[in-house]
Amino acid sequence: MIEEGGTGWRRVVRAVGDALAGRPRDYTAGSMSWSLLLLAIPMVIEMSMESLFALVDIWWVAQIPRAPGSAADPVAVVGTTEAMLSILYALAMGVSMAAAAAVARRIGEKDKEGAAVAAVQGVVMAVVIAAVMGIAGGLCSDSLLALMGATPETIEHHGAYATVMFGGNATVMLLFVLNSIFRSAGDAAIAMRVLLLANGLNLLLDPCLIFGWGPFPELGVTGAAVATNIGRGVGVLYQLWQLARPGRQFIVERRHWRIAREVLVPMVRRAWTGAFQSLVMTTSWVGLVKVLSRYGETAVAGYTIGIRVVIFGLLPSWGIASAAAAMVGQSLGAKDPARAESAVWMAARWNLVVLTAVGAFFFFGAPWVVAGFTDSADAPAVAENAIACLRLIAVGFPFFAFGMCFSQAFNGAGDPWTPTWMNLAAFWLFEQPLARLLAGGVLLYPDAATGAAAADGALGSVPRFLGPSGVYWAISAAFALFAVVAGVLFRRGKWKEQVV
């Protein structure tokens, strides 16, 4: 078991070592700050690793030379595909929330058998959803790209990227769900190691499959999708192996691999609510891509680079919020709501420090950060959009620090509906109209010729107020509203009464 004694740097070094090693600990007792720290360290690393997938893909794809005069932009197709995959990510997050809440409660109640059964039901849901999404998305990927505003030339040359990403979606679905299960049980170090393994393979395979290095075929942008799915697939196999290993908070044995209707049915209800919650927020990014597409593919490419870097900055703080959610679930299972509430406030303060620092770095260092992702004929225009995206969204980071922790607290307690309504209010009813208003000076773009999409990078006759920068300001404003609403509802305390 983990010791909390000692002082100074030795204690800190031992804490980091214990967290990364994943040594067993009862998170429902002992020092709350120590418990939160031991959960947060591997979760922060894990979340950073998760965001690296798309970031690495975009960096390598940006190095693909474009033929003179070609309008086919490989970076734009990666960004558009990621925007469409937000629906899949939302479903994965919904299943993850439901499974994590159930597993955390059972661990808090010291019911390891119940935790194993709940984990299996989460895997069952993930497999079924992945099969449906893989078939539908794989068959319709070109049509979906066209719907999102990709040019016919981009679809012809790079559309296979979307087909492969949809077809292999089971890897990301299971990776999300199983890592959420490990985190909620207090085995955050396993989730971290899974992402280190998967990202390591992606880093190695990306350039090999994109450019045909060594014995590998040259697949272009499609190679990035193949590399990502291979890396994630190996990570999933490692997760399944870890589920059956002794020494964990719970062990999944052969007898647990069955459908338990009494656990699955209520979990499905919570999962769809959680999926809708994530869908509300993540599809808001899709709506913003649609707004930006009216300013040309360079605007979309700049947004793609900027938002990937933004997510890279946000996901480590998601690790802190996820640690608080695990503490909430386990503490409520142990009948200690005061500990749950204190953990959330502590996590929110830590998150404020982290996101303020990250936001300041992005604001002042945006040109340096963006420089590594723009290497094409349209580099100046793409870079200008990416820098504006990074700087203006970073302004809202301190607000999102609080909103993120409060929202995750509701999910950890098994109450996905409250953050669902918060997301709907902040990111659709408020952010989407504001983005259109600030970008073009109108609430709705007309379908007439005056609102037609401009040539790549040219504004043409598209209505303009702040242009693409208006979209980025709207995101920061939505972060602020989200934090205020979440804080008010969290202080009311009704989440403490949830039964899972």
C-alpha cells in the first residue's frame, strides 16, 4: 500500500513513483489531496497521450506536398473527419460515463464482483455501437465529407482517410470505455500505460505508412488512419489482458463475460444520456467547422491545427477533472458526500492554475506553436487562422477550468442529465448563434449566392463581421457561460442524492 509519510522532495518523488506504478490504494480514506494527486498524475499523462493521436497525424499529414494548383488539402480532410468522428467520441464518452459511474460506486462499496460485472456491460455496449457506426460510417464517408464542405478534389484524393477511420472505430470506442473503467476503479496508471503504448506505435508507424519509408507502402494521408487504428488496436488488446490480471482493484474472469440485464439496462439509459451530453458539446465543433468552411479551406485548415493544439492543452486538465469524478463516485459509494465535494473544489483550484498557465503559453507562443504545423503553399493564410484560433480560445481557459470539474462531478455521481442541459445551453443555444453573429454579422447564413462558400482562402461575397475570429471569440464566451451555470448548479448539491 502507498505510504503518505515523509517530507519535502522525497515525499513528492515517492508520490509520483506510486502514481505511475499504480500501487493499490483506498481512495475513500486518508489524505484527500494525496488521493487526488495520485489519481491525477497518471490521468493527466493519459489525457495528453490521447490528444497526441490527432496532433501527430496532422503534423505528418501537413508535410505531404501538394501538387501545384491542387485544391486537395490533406490537413482539411483530417480536420473534417475529426469533426464528424465527434459523434463517435460522444457515444464513447456516454458509455464511458455510465460504466465509470457504476464501477466507481461498486469500488466505493467494496463490491469487487459488482465492479467486474459492470465493466463487462460497458464493453458489451461499446462493441455493439462500434459495429453499427463502423458499417454506416465506412459506407457513407465520402457523402459525409461532401456534406461537411470538403471539395470534390479533396474527397477524391484523400477521402479514404475518413473511410478507414470510421471502419476502425471499434479501437477508439473500446480504448475510451476501458480506460474510463480503469480510471474509475483507481487504476489510472494502467490507462496511462495503454496510451503510451498506443501512441508509441502511432508515432513509429505514421511516417512509415504516409511516406512509404522502408518496407512500408506509401499510403499518403490514409496511412495516418491506418497507423492510428493499429496503435489503438494494440492498446485495446493490452487493456483486455489487464482486466484479467490479479492485483487490480477488481478482476474480470470468464464467468463475468455475460449480459447482466439488471446492470445493463439502467447503464444503457445513463449511457445514452451521457452520449447525448457529449454529442451536444462535440457536435458544436461540427457546427463551427460549417461556419468556417464559408471562408475557404484555409480557414478550416487553420481551425483544425488550432483546435488540435487547444485540445492538447485542455486534455491534461481533463485528467484532473476525471480524477475528481472518480473520487466523487467512490466517496458517494462509501457514504461520504463531504469528501466528494471537497475533492471537486480542490481539483477546480488545481485546474485553474494549470489552464491559466497553458492559456498564457498559447496566447504568447501561438506563432511558434503553429509554425510546426504549416508547411504548404497556403502556409501564411493557414497560420494566420491557426494563431487567431489558439490565442482567442485560450482567453476562455480559466473559465473552462471550473466548468470542466463541476461537469465531471455530476457525471461521477451518476447524474449525466445536468451537464447535458448545461452543454446544450452553452454550446448550442448560446455559442452557435453568437459564432454566426460575430463571424458574419448575421445570425443565420442564407443559402443564396450571397452566402455561398468562397474560394479557398478568399472571402468573396461571404458576409463578414469579425470573420473566423468571431467563431473563436464565441468559443471563449461559451466557456465562461458554462462555468457560471455549472458552478451555480454544483453548489445546490442535488448530485449528492444520485443512486447508481
